[in-house]
Amino acid sequence: MADDISYDAIVRAEIAIEFLNRARGIVASRIHEIEADDPAAAEELRVRRRALVELQHGVQVADREGVEAIIATWGPRVRDERLFWQEF
């Protein structure tokens, strides 16, 4: 199986992981901004951030379709914060 994994697949998986990492950073920043004024909303965002962590930890180099889906979904979102919050 390891022989079937290309350098390109590894790079694409790293890109997917980085997009999810950026998404977590955006959410963490928002949590920090609102936690004093709205603890309930901050906790809701923490739950959603944990889901991002789970997704990030589940990225598998051999799962090309899953990696490409993450890139297609999260790439545009982390490049445009307005779009991120609209779709998140």
C-alpha cells in the first residue's frame, strides 16, 4: 500500500490539513473575541472547533477523494472569512 502513495498525494493531504488548521485558527480567534460577552456562543464554537480537529485527524493520504473534498470545501472558506462564517 505504501508503494501506491505518491508524493503528490502526500502534498495534497498536507494542504487539506493546513486548510483545516487555518479554519481552526479562525474559529479560535472568534472564540477569544466573544467568550467574555457570550460564553454560550463561545462554547458552541468550541464544539464545532473540536469537530474540525476530528476531521483534521482523520485525513488519510490514501483517501484521495476525501482529501480533495476537504480542499474543495475548506480552501475557499479559509481564503474568505465572510464566506467562512456564512458557510460554517
